[in-house]
Amino acid sequence: MGTGWGNVNQARCSRREARPAPRYNNFKHSNGNEGMAMPELRRGPTSNRWVIVAPERAKRPSDFERKPDPKAVEGRPGACPFCAGNEQLTPPEIYRIPEGAGWRVRVIPNKFPALQDYHELGRESVDGVFDRMHGVGAHEIVVEAPDHAPGIADMSEEQVKLIIDTYIARLQDLMKNPWFRYILLFKNHGKEAGASLAHPHSQIIATPIVPQEVRNSLATARAYYEKKERCLYCDVMLSEIRSGERIVEEVDGHVVWAPYDSRFPFELVVYPKTHSHDFTTLTAEQRFGLARTLVRTLGRLKSLLGDVPYNFVLKTTPNPVHRPGRPGYWSTLPYDYHWRIAILPRLTQVAGFEWGTGFYINPMPPESAARYLREVALPPAS
């Protein structure tokens, strides 16, 4: 004779399965936020990564606001190696956009490079199970302006377009080296985001391998295309536009939204509306459009939250060099991949749970983040 626990558990399971999934509605939390009534696990189609959206931890935008610290030392312009007039404090420059005897944008090697030039890759096995190779690559600093203070949110659209021109020129040059399999462009804004100097700058690192996260993204895009003959990223973008609830803005051929599976409060992505796998193919008109989009998007963040620390990462095609033994290895990239920019405000800490599970806990539902950002009134463009 059975104990009956099986029937009880079965009944409980049936009741649980019959419950409707949590939905966004007019539920209002004790702190005034509207959103989900219960925590929710989410996974989007591009990352295949689970995220916990925890509305009971939700905060108002003012709780994330970055207030100036009177004790903080942001760097003295007179001693800053990136300021105009201090060029002798940096390694010899690689590239510049000149203005008279001065410059508008300047590129220099990183004084402490993560990777550097070698005469060979030096691939080898260690003890039969480990792999090793020389730290082959390049590590460059893009000094975004001669002035010390302003960030992209405060720059003119013309200046940001010159920065984009510089990004493209350097990526195109680095991709001429067949050893450089992937070139990563990123920006660390603020000490908490990893910036060691306050002067506006970004970095470019060329690596001799395609990073695993990029490989996963490429494989997901290729599998989707093989199944549906459509770009996964285009489909996600169109779905977001139709829904509208996570869209921040559509401007000059670009779409900005808070991803469904946002890991961080106010995480954003910028997509070109026209399918394109390669950032370096942008036309002059598209570069101006992206410059305006970045100024407006980062301006919204700053207006709402103050000068928050953030990471800015370009996700573009790997270097499509010939791969021995792998004919046609990158042949589908023009059809299945889509370049984009991720903007990741550093407003929460990654701790033991995140390291142990790979999950992230986001206390700000992306639907709410997008709504708050849409409501920001921007000043006229400069």
C-alpha cells in the first residue's frame, strides 16, 4: 500500500503547472516601482544565458544615481599623459586625426600591453594536456579628445564621428595581420568600470584566437541561419521593435533597447537597423548616424543616473583570414552575423553567486529601464 505522497506531489505539481506565468502589469512595489510581482528567470536567443530578474529588489533610478565624490581625485589635467601638450609622456603615436599643429583624436600603444608583437606564434603543448602560445597581439589606446574633461555624452556629434573614423581605421589596419584572429574594441568609463585615467579614451586589443564567448555567439548565429535562412539578430531586433516595451529610441538608422535578458540595470544594446556583419564597412552617413546615437544614448544615461561607470563593447566580425584545413570557415558571416554595441553600466557587483552559477541577478527589469530612459528630456544636439 502506498504512502500517498506520490498522489500529493502529483497534485501539487499539477497546481504549479496550472499557474499562469508572471506577467508585467500594474503591480506596484513598496518602493513605488511597477513591474513583475515575482522573480523571473529569463534566457534570450542570442546569448543562451540565464538571468534572474528580481523585481522585489527593484530600485528607483535615483537609487543608482552616481553623485560626485568630493574626495575623489579624477586626475589633474596638467599631469595627464593623454592631454594635449603632454604627448612626450606617451609612447610614439600610431595614428592621429590632425587639426592644425594639434590633433582631434590620437592612437598610441598601451604602455603596459596585455599582448604584443612576436616573430612567431609559438604554439606548443605542455605536459600533453595544456596548450601554450606566445602573447601575440596588439594593444592600443584611442585618446578620444585633446581635452581632459568631457566624455562621449558631452562631446559634439562631429567629434564622436571622428572617434568612429579612428576606430574603423585602426580595425582595418590590424585586420591586415593574419595572426590577429579577433580585434576587440572597448571602453572603460569610470574607475569602477576599470579606467585607470579619467581622460576620455578607449582601447583596442587584437588577439591570436577568437574568444570563446565570440565563438559561441558565432555558432548560435550560424545554426539559426542554417535552420531559418534569416539573421538571428535581425529577427530579435524586429521582435523588439514590434513589442516596443524595451525600445529606448530609434535614431538615424540605429535601434537602442534594453535586452530581454539584461544582466545589469540599464544595460543597453545599439544595433544598426540595416543588416551588416562588419563594423568597418560603415559609410560616412552611417558613421554620423552612429555618432548621434551614441551621444544621445550615453546622454540619456548621464541625465538619468549621473556620470555612472560603464563598459562599452563593440561586437563585430572576426578577422576573416584563411584558416588552413577549414575552407569556407567564415563564409556565412555576411548573412548570419550582425555587429552591435553593448553598453554595460556598472551599478551592481558581481559576487559569489554570479561566479558560481554564471547567472546574473538584475534588480531593474529592462522594461522599466527602457521606460525611464525614454522619459529623459535631452538637450539640443551640439
